[in-house]
Amino acid sequence: MRISVIGTGYVGSVSAACFAELGHEVICVDVDEKKVSMINAGKAPIWEEGLDELLKKHAEKRIIATSDYDYAVQRSDVSFICVGTPSDEKGNIDLSIVESAAVSLGEAMAKKDHYHVVVVKSTVVPQTTEKFVLPLLESYSGKKAGKDFGVAMNPEFLREGKAVYDFMHPDKIVVGAIDERTFFMVSELYRGLDCEVSHTRPTTAEMIKYANNALLATKISFANEMGNICKKMGIDTYAVMEEVGKDFRIAPYFLNSGAGFGGSCFPKDVRAIIGKAEELGCAPKLLRSVIDVNEEQPMGMIRLLKEKTGELQGKRITVLGLAFKNDTDDIRESRSIPVIAELLRQEAQVTAYDPMAMEHMKKVFPDITYCDSTAEALRDADACLLMTEWNQFRRLDKEFAGMKRPLVIDGRRLIDPKEMSVKIEYEGLCW
């Protein structure tokens, strides 16, 4: 089938590459000419494991990129809206980019004689597809949904760093379509994958995405709150959660205590569904607590640090890990950001290292010291904060010997001090 993908961020570029791998012809649409040029050259506009390889494999053969909506719509049967939905100052999602994409698609569809399907893949709160996107498409195309064109919502469930794998090996595929014809066309796109395609209403599909992410975020904040309590009593929270996770009703995933969750999805999505709930007159107390626990959690790193070192003014503190998680260069909502901000507020000298995310973090904190290696970052440090689960941080040993004071505050349970050949002062955030 012929597909156009609007937006070439994480979701758009991964979807385009994977649809091409499934045998479809794909046209990427983006207003950023640099991204258009990169995709046409077979280069990924963002870092994602396996993405470069797929784009190189299918560039010019099954994938091309353009900024021309008319060109893309005339040469495709299905258009996916994969643009960003950032949060506004109140935590609600900003639909301005979705609106722009829908208007441009509607205008392009007005010039097309054949049936076309528009699929919202961007994460949007329930009712957005039917009450916001669909009317825009009708207004600007002059056509009728369900008669002249189809509309669907097809949420993504992709982990950053593993998005290509997750797309090709899905746990679930949900298509919220307004009619059977639309559902059939969208579900056919996934024929090559070994996964049942569920047919729901668009509002249900939208809610499935939010409920999914809100529950995962809730598990993390629950594990962190239990971890904080366990810490006070000298109980190994990991031993507790290992047994809790053996209950088939709970499962072991997302129960690791630590510095909290970040990224482009969990914080934004939980805040967005809170905003929608309050708009409807509901009081989402549990979800608010999930965010509150997550916001407070990184400050535990600072409290432990000060308990060990006293005042931080003038002390050299090393932060290892800047990305919100390992295997990505994404720093959005990284738990390192509030930690570094507080260190600077207390006039510490901050040095930092991350294998992938330093260039992005330089835009947030241009004046801290960025190092080319863990050894350089740790040299003469008064303390080290471990913030991201990079595997190379699990193997630090001799590097700690270069510290002025080998004090390690571990926010991700990355190391076991008993296995160190160098003696260190070690404190876990929740253990």
C-alpha cells in the first residue's frame, strides 16, 4: 500500500522505516528541509537503534521525503499524522502542530478524487480525533468523513531506543476507526506482523494509550515510594519487588526503584490525562500523586549527598548520565535536569558525562563542565551521582580511584560496592 507519514520525529521516522520494511511505499512529509534531505540521503534525523540501517536499505526505493503535502497525498492511500504534541504551561497538550497537519492534509485532499484515509498516530487526549481532527479535515477538504475519506486513531506503544524492534514485534495493535472500510485499510498495513489488530472507536484507542502509559508511570512511582520507605527501615526494596513481581497479576516490569521516570511520554501523558480529567470535572488524585512522587524523587539524591558531604558550595560533583534512560540521546524530562539545577543553585562545581546526550544537555546547561570519558569526569571529584542506566557505568572501578573522595550516590542501582576492587563510600537512593 502507499503511505504518507506527516512528521519525522521518533514516531514518524520509525513508522516510515518499518512500514517500508513491511513492503509499503512511504512518503515522509516534514516542514524541516534538513530532515527531508537526511531521509532522502538514507540518514536518520534522530538516533534510534536500527533506524539508520532501515532508512539506508529503503531510501529512494520505498522511502522518499518531501515538504509538499499535495505531492504526498496524491501519491498515497493512507496518511499518518505523527507530529509532536508538546505540553503547554498548564500540562495540557498543545494541538497546534496537529491542527496545522490536519489543515494541510484537508487542503491536499480537496484536490484528490479518490478515497483517502487519515490516521492520527500522535498521542492525543480522548475525543481529539473525532471532535478536533475530523472536523478540520471536513472543513478544509469540503468532503464528508465516512463517505469521501476515512479517519482512524492508531496509537504507538514504542520504547525509545527500542522503537524499531517494538514496531516489528508488537504486543498489541489498536486501530480506532470510524467505519469498517477505514479499519480494514489500516489493519492491512500491519498484515506482515504476528499480532492481532483490535478494532475500537477512536476515543477508545486514544484512551488506551493514556491508560497504558499512566499505569506504567504509576508502577514506577509506587516502586519509588515503597523504596523510600524501605530505605528508612534498612530493607532491600529490590528483594521486596522481585517477589512482588512474581505475582502474575502484577508482573515484574517497571518495579525498579530509583530517581524516577522521564522522557517524552510518561510525564507529558500523565499530565495531559490529568488536565483532561479536570476539564471534565473529575479529580484524578492518584495520577496527581504519581507526578508528585516523580518530581520529588530526584531531590533524594541531593539530600543523601548533603548528608554525606555537608554544604555543596565549591565542591566538585560528577553527574554520570544525562539522557532520561539508556540507549537514547533524549534528555526530555531527564531526572538529571532537576539534580543539576539544584547542584548549581547550591553553587557546586558540576562535571558531567553521558555517552550520547551531552550535546543536547549543553543547550540546557551550557556552563557546566562536560567530559570525554568517565575517568575524566570523575578525576578529583568530591562525589559522583549515577543518574542513567548505561551499562558502561556498571563496570566503573578503577575510575573511582581518581576521585578526591570516592563517594557514590547511586540513583539506578547500577553497582554493587562489594564487587569493587577500589573501596568506595556507597549510598543507594532507595536501598
